Amino acid sequence: MEILVLDNKELKKYIKPPILNNQEKNYYFTIPNYLLDKAFSNYKIENIAIFIILWGYFRYSNRFYDIKFYKDKIFEYVQKKYNLPSFSKTISDRTIRHYKTQIKQYLKINPYTNEIKKILKQEALNLANNFIHRKKIFYTLVELSKKIQIEIPSYTELVKIIKTALNSQKQKIIEKLSYYQNDKRLKELNECLKKDTSYKNRYILLSYKKLNHSTSKKHIMGSLVKFETIQTKFHILEPIFQDIGIDNKIAEYYARWVEKSQVFQVKNKKNIESYFLLSAFVYYQYFIRNDNLIDIFINVVQSAKNSSYRAYKEFSFEIQPQKDNHIKSLEKNNISTLNEIEKIIKDTKLSAVKKVTIIEKIIANKTDSLKKILETKTSDTQLENKYNFIEKKSISLQGKLSNIIKVIKFDKKYSDKNLIEAIDYFKNNQTITNKAPNKFLDEEEKYMIFENGSFRVSLYKVLLFFHISDAIKQGKLNLVYSLKYRNFEDYLIDKEIWNKNKNQFLEKHQFNNLKYYDSFIQPIKQKLENSFKTTNQNINKGLNQYFLFNDKSFILKTPKVEKDNLEDNLSIYFPSNEYISIIDVLYSINEEVNFLGTFGHYNQSKSKISHNLLFAGILGYGCNLSIPKIAKISKGLNENQLENIKTWYFSEENTSLANDKIIEYMENLELVKIMRKQIDINHTSSDGQKYNISVDSTNAGYSFKYFGTNKGVVAYTFIDESHRLFHSQVINVNERESGYVIDGLLHNSTIKSDIHSTDTHGFSEVIFGLTNLLGFSFAPRIKNFKNQQLYGFYSPKYYHNLGYKLQPKRKINETIIKENWDDILRFIITIKERKSSTTQLLKRLNSYSKQHKLYSAIKEFGKIIKTDFLLNYIDDLELRQKIEKQLNKVESSNKFSKAVFFGNNSEFIVSTIEEQNIANNSKRLIQNAIILWNYLYLTKKFQNFKTQSEKDELIKILKNSSIVRWSHINLLGTYDFRNYSKRIHRLIAIDTKI
């Protein structure tokens, strides 16, 4: 079967020579004198231009292009550059082959041998096993070919390698599975394709396609019934799964196909392929249902914690006046007693014996009244005890959570022994007695459970649930069968594989400089010492006028950048007398970019699909209207077809790739580059935007500050200096945003981030360490900046003796970094190899906190990088202003997001992470399409200006303004897909070479 890797437009672009700017042409078409002399001595004068052009393009891309694609302008450029009297476009194939051989020999290009081919095949297989999109596999092989210094193989050859990789994994599994075709255990899968007797014309398989996200007892019980059925099948089939080599990623890919398909499509497959698909489905279902139950468990526990603590605080607030009265009564009683005793003592008429007698009577009377006050106080203390409020949640939690604990298989080898002991006791004993394990409890909790010699069973159970939830989140309690909650080591490259292939991994990802800690750290150490010296010298000499010491602390001012008053002037360039339909905007941009080409069928077949349906799906998701509603309020759509499109063509990957295409296109526009402060340096930033959610979702969390008593999510979005929104991810509001920084930076090959900024939520010392190791410059804006500690390679006394005012608080613990350096390298290579998702890896590592040596080592290394940044931040006003300006861009883009995502009160209406990200990516796709339309519209105006002063004025305004404008776009109203306005496209149809 033929596979589609690049669409027609992409293929045409790939096979043609790239368009180079003047600077690039000058660099790549400059040929060494030795080679030039040889050419003039041995080649016909009219052929020298072809030789030089072959040389230049090969240096640029490691590829030779067909001469028929060379444009006259490039021949004329070479002729002028080398004073050639003439040039010819006609040359024999034999001569061309000779020229290519000479160029490859001079540039020391390796031949394309079988060994090299094996390297490319293995890389393709690794990526295919991770179900990376075939287009990304293609471009990864292109880049790998450059790294290993070979001529990039032909498109046909690379497609063959990719096709073999895509097919090999499934074929091997099916081949092994065929040996079990008559095995009784495999027949267990047939039940999935039977009719469900509880429903008319419904198959059992259908009831497992959607996960429950509700925390109601009824729905949890329903989920448990399905879980136990899947669990039984899984454990019966587990030996077969292990033998045939099915794993999480294989299972997920093919299980999703089963979820999307109709039952008859599974039944119509060949018997062994049907078994394969159902095996993948059962395998994946078991893992995600483990995670789903744990997510529900954590959500229920968190809700119980929040409500019990809130009730306790409210109660404490209500009885505060009573507590104040108690205190006043005690004070009054004590003061009264002392006053009376003092009066008796000073009475000179009374004898000492008489004074003692009277004082004894006073104390006796006051003691009785004091006891009454204390009795009332004791009663109040008991009422306000927080454990009473916690215990009140016990019955509800037991009804919802007890069976979850009983069915989940925890990893005893890599979990807290005290908790495992308590869980096992809970599972195996219907009645919980005072003999229950309690080592997992702290002293206060033990005291409250065994108060006055009794045993509070309900309190014991609820505290057990609380500790289980916390331990799972902290990595102290792991699952055996899980995608999200396994032991951290499971997510890393296997230790044995790492030890065997470490050098190859480092070379492949160009990390050879990291191999030896001592040689790697030396320049970093020198840079930090120089930063300490320079920053302190500038402070001491009074050169840093915005830095001032103040009572053992300091004040650092950052004045705003003065701008010309041109912000509103940009609006005069955009249409003011009409509103442009968002459908026409999407149509126009697709005509230029063909972003709809990324919306392939889940099977990655070549089937064609209506553009109307895809546009409608983008608007339904991206404007938050829902797919059913967009079908009802639109003209020219078929609702059933649209639902089918949603199922098979809309995925997180497809919508992300569509955004990438628009972003890549923008890279070629001069106005996009003009928006950067420095044309060769791209400053990016990321920030989170809060959204309410109106459906049950385990990806949502509580935040009283933002959502009150409701739940919400965060859309964590990345933007560059030119306002291109190049990545976004929907996350639980309770998650730390910093874990997602690496994901966004590694996501897009088009956007090269030279420096990346976040606010405090995106910052951690671990992120400082990882961004440095992965080759990114990290520059966050940190709240309470002056409270951040500095660290040095020497003792604080050393820096004090140098006369530095800014001194480190502590010496860097190099020992822990060096001892764990190998695991640090294994960690970052795991990220680069896509063995685990970056987010998952970081999330699991962060959960271990100080208990994990690797976490501590990366954090310690991050302290070095953070200190260097802080010193430069203090010393460099321009850096501080750049960070502020860039973060303002992502914050201002949040208003744009709300304007686009206007439906259903801007509340997410989908429950799964996959669909939330599809909606978020579709919103971002609409935003990027509008931004590109604006750029193209201004570019056309720029090209049509007759004077240079007009051009200069637009550039000046653009640099002091924002391209993010949508007042001229009509996002609302009836959506008519029957006709597109070609006039709107003509408004932006440009010559991209300005």
C-alpha cells in the first residue's frame, strides 16, 4: 500500500531549491579558492556556474537539486559574483555526476552504505514505535542525514524506509499472535463483539469506549464494574501480551482506532487482525482505567479535604467571639484574684496568719469559677477539632473509594512499605480494628485516632485515604499497571540499554560536550565567577544606577521602555468599513498554506475530505460552540458527515500540525522578522490562562481564587516575539506550570527559541538546569526576586573577602551533581528520544521532590544556572525590559483567546484531555490564521507603497504595536460554508519575496 508522507504542495517545495536571502547566498555560494581554481582549470567556463550552484545548495541542505528547478536569478547572481563571461543551463548527466562526486569528496561526505541505511531504518523504527507522525519521521531522517554527514537520500528512498518502519511493528506482533489463534484465552476477546443484552442493538464493546469522569457514587460504581471485567480479561491474556511484545504505545494507537470505529469495522477484519485490535483495546483500557480510578480517587479526596478544612475554618470563625469571651473571662478572673490578694497583702492591720487564711478562701472561690470557665472551654475545643470535620467525610468516602483501593494493584517493590502494609490490611479485613497498621500516620493523627483509649475507625479510614492520595501524587505509592503513576525508573531509558549505547545516544543528539562532567562544568564555573565579579564591580562603582542596597536587602528598579505613541496608528492600515468573515479568513490562509492538508484520516489513508467540514470542525471546537451546534447554525453542512469528520480527522496531533504549518509559513515573511528586536535572536515566552469547565473531568481541579467552588483548567500557551502562538497545552489548574516549559520548547522545529521567559509559575531550579542542558536560555520573571538565594562554587567567606556586596548564601554541592551525572544524562536523553513524554517524566520526577537523588542533583545544577541568570538580571537593564515586554505579549494574547473561544461562556465543554487539547489547538489555529492574515494584508500594503518613507513609517508603527488585532474579523453570526469570498484572498495574495 502506498503511503502519503508529504502532500503535493509540500513535496513540490521539498524538491525545489530553497529561496535564500542575500546574506545566505553570499555565505553558501562562496567557494574555496583551491576548489575555484580547480574548476577554472578543469571545467568549461560556461559550466562553472552550475558547479558553484550545486556546491552552494549542497552546503545549505546536504542535497543536490535537479538543474531544471534552478532559476535565472541564481545563475545571474553567481555570474556577477565570479565575473563569469557566460553560463549554460545545458550539461550532460555524466558531468553532473562528476561535479557531485567532487563536491562530496571535498566536504568529506560519507557514502550511503548499508550501515548508514541501518542507522536511518533504526531511527525510523524508534519514531514509528512511538507513533510519531510520518511527516515528522521524514524530517527527522533528513536532519539525521545531515548530522551523520551523508547526502540526504531521495524522497522515494526515505518513504520506503518510513513505510517499512510503520509496518514492521504491527506485522511482527500479528505474526507472533497467530500462534495463539486457537488458544482458549484469546477467545475471551470474542465477548467484546457480542450484543449487550441490557440494550437493544448495542454491542458490549460500545460500553467501554468512553471513560467516566464523574465523582458521584453511582458513576464510580459503574466504572468499577467495567474495570473489573477488563481486569479479568487482561490478567487472563497478560502472558500472551508479554510474549507478542505489545506495549503501552502500540496498545494506545490501535485501541484509539477501535474507539473511533464502528463494531462492524472490527468484526470485518481478518480473524487474527481482529484479535490484535481487541488485544490492544483490552490492554490500553486496563491501563487507562487504572489511571482513571486513581484520578477520581485523588479528586474525591481533594474535594473532601477542601470542604472539611473549609467547614473547620468557618466554624472556627463563628465561635471566635465565644473564644474571645473565654479568654476575657480567664483574664478577668485572674486579674481579680491577683488584685484581691494584693489588697490583703498590703493591709497592715491583718496579721500574717489572718492574711494566709483569707487568701486561701479567695483562691478556693476563684478556683470554682475558673473550673466552670475551663469546662466550657474544653467543650468548645472538642467541637472545633478539625478531626471531627475530617471524620464526617468518612462514610461518604468509604462508599466511593473503598472498592477502588481493593481493586488497584500497587507496586509493592517501589512503594512506601508502611502504606502498603495498611492497604493490604484494608483489602483483606472487612472489619478494621485497633490492630490496623498505623505507622503511616503522624503522631497527632495517632493521638486523635486512639483518643481516650478508644479507636475511631471512621477517622482511621479517612486518614488512610488522605495518605494514599498524597503518596500517589508524591511518588511514594506507585501502580503496577498505569500510564501516569508507575515507578519513576520505568519512564527512563532502561539502564542496561543506556550503558550499552550511551556514546551513540550522546553523539546522535549532539551532546558529546556533556559526556564528562569536569570538562563540561569548567566554562560554566568560569562564567559564574565572571558574573559575580562584573555585577559586583558595577554596583561598587555606581554604574548600576537602578540597584540600591536597603537594610541588608536591595531595591532593583526597571523603568519601562519609552515608546513612540504609535500603538493605535496601526489600526488605520486594516479594513475599517467591513467585517471579514472568519470562514473567509480560514479559506484565504488555507489557500496560501494548505494547513488542512494535515487533517489526515486516523488510518493515515489518502482519502479526500470536504474542506467545508474541516473548517466547520475547527470553528466548532475553536470557538467553543460544539460540533452539534456548529452543524445546526451553519449553512451548507451535513451533521452526520461532520460528526464522522470529528471522529476520524480531528486529533491533538493533526490540529497541532496545522498550527505548525501556519507558523512555518510566517517564518518566510520579512515583517515577521522585523518584529524581533534582533533579527537572529528569537525571544519566546509562555503563560497560563484559566478557564472554567462545565463538565466532569479528571483533568480539572479546584482553585477557590479563580473558580470559587467550581473546577477549572489552564491553557498553557507559548508565543514568540512575532506573536506566533507555537504551542499550547491544557493542564489541571492544580499542576505546576513549570513542568510544561520543556514540552513547549521542544515541540516545534520551526520556532527556535534563543531565550525563553515565564512568570514565577513557570520557574523552578530544575527547569533552569534542564533548559541549560537541552540548549535553551531560560530567563523568567520571578516574583519576590530579591528573596532568591545566590549560590557559588566557593564558600560565602571567599566572596566576602573579595569585597562583593552580592554574595552567595551557600556553596554548590558539586558532589551530588557529579555522582548523579550519568543519570542526569540518561534523563535528558530520555526526553530527546521520546521514550516518555517530557511532561510525564518531569511530573513524575517532581513528585519525588527531595527524596530522589536525581531530582536533587538536577536542582543543584539548576542553582548554578539560576545564580548566573540572577546576577545578569541585576546587571542588565535591557534584559529585564526585554523579559517584561515579551511576557506582556503572551498576557495580551489571552484577551484574543477569550474573544475567539467565546461559546458557552468560554467554559470548556469537553471532558477528556485529548478533546480539551483539540479544542485548544483549534482555538490557537483560528488565532494564528488571523495573525497570518494580518501579516499578509500589511505585507501587500507594504509592497504597494510607492515611497520608502511610507514603508519606514509602517515598520516603525509595527515595531511599537501588536499584530494581534481582530476587530475587523467577524467571529459571530450564521456560518455559511456554501461560498467563499475570493476577494478576501486577493487582499493578501502577495509575492513572499519582499
